[in-house]
Amino acid sequence: MASESEFRGFSKKTVDFFRNLKRHNDRAWFAAHRDIYEAEVMAPARAFITAMGARLRTIIPKIVAIPKVNKSIFRIARDTRFSLDPSPYKTNLGLYFWEGTGGRMEGAGFYFHLEPPDLMVGGGMYMFSDKALLRFRRSAVDKKLGKELAAIVADLAAVPGFEVGGQHYKRIPAGFDPAHPNAPLLLHNGIYAGIEGPIPAEFYSPALVKYCFEKFRTILPLHRWLVKAVG
């Protein structure tokens, strides 16, 4: 079990918890294993957020890293009110570090997603609000900002293992030139980049902070562009 003041890595019990939760996704099972969840998921997650936040502040002084549920830790409980899936719990651990004075999902940030057998580390903006979407589109075709974004996206796409996502729409929005060099970016309703693969050995040690920081630093140009151009 990790100390909440010092991150020592997650454990195999962390991974086992989510694998077992996927097989027994019900409230009775979760209640019977809450002590494992608190010790092997929540405690190291809070310690990781504290350590990662300190590291990120060396390059982004205003990054928000709050080791609490509904802050940097996504709730494990699912909202099933409008879902055909009655499963009460998410079978993943989601952590988020963001920049901005708005709500958690209103600012560009960095994401950590454990869903055994994989770990995904990424960053950007997953889905724009209506106002942010308009700002993004205008910036994407701006002579200076658009050129910057195209270069950033091309660089990220060239990094081994990295993928750029967020394309959603089928048609170029009304009022924008379909022949513009950045027209494909106008099909996005969010823009983010990341790398996903089997859980690395670093996951089980303090080295996970450095592992994730290096990935986040690769995404830093996109983050800074979003903060500047979209807000």
C-alpha cells in the first residue's frame, strides 16, 4: 500500500481490483472489497496526483492537481440514469490535471487512464464546449495560430506510439472554407493526443511519475496552444 504523502507506485492488487470489478460489477461485491479499493487504488492515486502535480508545476505553474474525487480523481460510480448499461461502477481509474479557472473539463489538461490490461497517458481537450468549439475553429484557420496548430499536430502524429484524436464531424461547418489547408481540423469536437498500451513496468514504482511526465511534456506544445487559442 502506498503512503498518501509519498508515491511509491501502484501495486498488482490495483490491477487485480479492476480486473475483478469487471467480472463482479455490483454494489455488494464493491462493498465487500472497499478496503482494497481504498488501500490499493485511492491511496496511491492521491499520492500520485500530489507527486505528478509538483512535477508538472515545474513547466506549468498554474496546473491544477487536487487529490480528491470530482477534482483530479474521476468518480468510480457510473451515472446510469440515461444508460442502457446498468453496471454501477467504472472499471477504470481516471486522473486529470488541468489548467484554467473553469471547471475540470473546461480547460486543457493531462489525463491518466488505467483500464487493465492497458494504461493510457494523454492530454488536450476531450470535448469542446460550444463557445470553445467556435474559438477552436476560428483559431484553426487563423493565419498564425492555424499554422502553429498544424505543425504541432504533425509533430505529435510522428511520435512513435502517439495518436491524435478528436475528429467527430463528417462535414466542414458552415461558414468555413472546405479548401483550407486545416479543413480536417474543423471536423474535430475536441483535440487530444496520447499513447496507450500494456501497463508498463514503471506503473509499479515511483518511476511512473517520470514516465508520465515525459509523455505529458511531449504533449506540452498542444496544451500551450489550447490555453492560448481556446482558453
